[in-house]
Amino acid sequence: MSKTMLFVVVGSVIGALALALGYYGNPPNMGVCVACFMRDVAGGMRLHSAAPVQYMRPEIFGFILGAFAAVLFAREFKPTAGSAPFLRFSLGFFMMIGCLVFLGCPLRMMLRIAGGDLNAIIGLAGFVTGIGIGALFLKNNFSLTPSAQQQKSEGILFPLLCLVLLLLVLAQGGLFASSEKGPGAQHAPIWMSLLAGLVIGAIVQRTRFCFIGMFSHVFLFRRFSMLIGVIALTLVMLVGNLMLGKFHLGFENQPIAHTDGLWNFLSLALVGLCGAFISGCPLRQLVQAGQGNSDATMTVLGLLVGAAFAHNFSLASSAAGPTAGGKIVLIVGLIFALFIGVMYTRFAKKNPQWHETKTT
């Protein structure tokens, strides 16, 4: 099977699973949204007190454990760590702020487009712009510090923690907060959510499918296979929405969305820029964490803390639009990411052996 056809199959499977999860209970245009699910998990763990968005989403644990199972099955479990951990945590934090100002991760952006939400088109333009800026830094040898191989016992800790949490959810769900109304109260059956998460985690691990990697491949290498896969995902969702009567074209009255174009653009520009620096979208970070990459685990923790911070301090947007605090932190995030880009590009140019170590 050619690489292009492989990505078409992968994109179609993810699109079909997202469609099924939305049909059987997940919120509208949110069959799969890593940022929204992480926000709900943060609420379920009582890291924030926003009652409408609290639920231990089984999909999140599925993504991680599916990737872990896939890498074990392929006998490729080689844990790594040590590449600017706190910086990755910080970029994950700001990536989540961008997602929650937009109201969705890059995957949900495509699902919203497939549902007719034109606000997401503006978000897509910002997303591409952010990745494009990141690609300029990468072309000039931007690089974080090199990672090093770790003991397998270290790489297994995060997947093991997620397995324990999942078992607690299944056996003692009352230990965790759970919304009685709002997005957190809308969910597909647990078994279906977990199964979908496991499948997506496994196929993303094996194929390196990634919404940020998709555009990075285009900008840096002129490779379009992954882009075609994302188009296939969107078309599957589009056809499904049309068949189910869930396609509503326009800017107004879209589910869990707002119409402020400027901040839709800037929020996903931040997501794209941060993702270009840490080599992956939120879904890809979860998968990498599951396969033993402790640097990605730090990013995932940044995403989790960012979600809690956004709802504890009213940074997340609503249908009424972004908040004043959300705008301020978003701008801080853009300045921070650009500063990191400039500083690490300069350092890499002064230390070319560092870049060679990183890329070999």
C-alpha cells in the first residue's frame, strides 16, 4: 500500500470513529477533540470546578494505551527523555490556552469545518500561519536540546498511571467529578469511547499521523500524503453530517463555537506555532507519551494544567466569544513562543553540532 493510500485509510477511519462517537452521544462537532477531552479530564480530576465540563473521557486513556500497545507489539519500545522538559511543559500549556480560546484542537477544527462551521475556516488560516512561521524557524536550524534514551521502567510509568486511572474510572467512577449538564454530560458509551481511543492511538502511533506534521511536511519537504489523509477524514465527516442532517453552513449558531474571527485566527496560530516547535499536535503528544517519550509526557502535563488554568481563571471562550483574560494570556503565549523560536535558532546556529546530534 502506498503512503498516500495508507493516510487516506487512516484519515477515513478516524473520521468514521469521530462521526460514530458524535452520533452516539459526544457533543456536536466534537466526536473527537483532544483539547476538549483533556479539559473534561482535568475537571473530572477536580483540577477545575467548572461543572459543565467534568468527565473522565475514556478516549484520552485509549489514545495513550493504544499507542503503548502498538509500540510493544512492534517491539519498538525505546523510551526517551531530557529534551527541554519545562519548556515543553510551557509550550503545551500555551497550546491548550490557544485551543480553548478557539474552542477545539486541530482535529476538532476539521470536524467543525465538516459540520459547516465557517469560523473554523478562519481558525484553519491561523493554524497554517502559525505552522508556517514555525517552519521558517525550523528551516533556520531551530532545535530544542537533544533527548537521550532512558530505561524502559521510566517509559512505562505514564502509560501505567493512565491504566490505573482508567481502571478506577471503570470500577469506582464516583471517585471523579462528572457533569450533570453541558458538554461534560454528553458522551458516547464508555466501551465505545475506549475502543475508539485505542484504535486511534494505535494507528496514529504506527503511521505518525498528525495535523501539525501534515503542514510541516508540506512546508518543509513538499510531501502531501498526510494532507490527503486529513482531507479524507474531513470528507468522511462531511458526508456523514450531510446524511445525518447535521451539516449547518454559516458563522452563526454553530455548536460550542464563537464568531470572533480575529481571536479564532490568533488562537490557532499559537497552537500551530507551539506544535511546530514540539513536533506534534495534542493528539500526537498523547500518542508519543504512550510510546515512552517522557518529553511528550511533559507536554501532556502542560496541556492538562493549561486546561485547569483556563477554567479556573476564566480564560476559555464561550459562545459569547473570548474573555479579556483569555486574550491577554494568548498574546503572552504568542510572544513567548516567538521568543523561544528566536533564542533557540540563534543557539543552534552557534552550536551546529547540537543540531546534528538532534537530527541524526
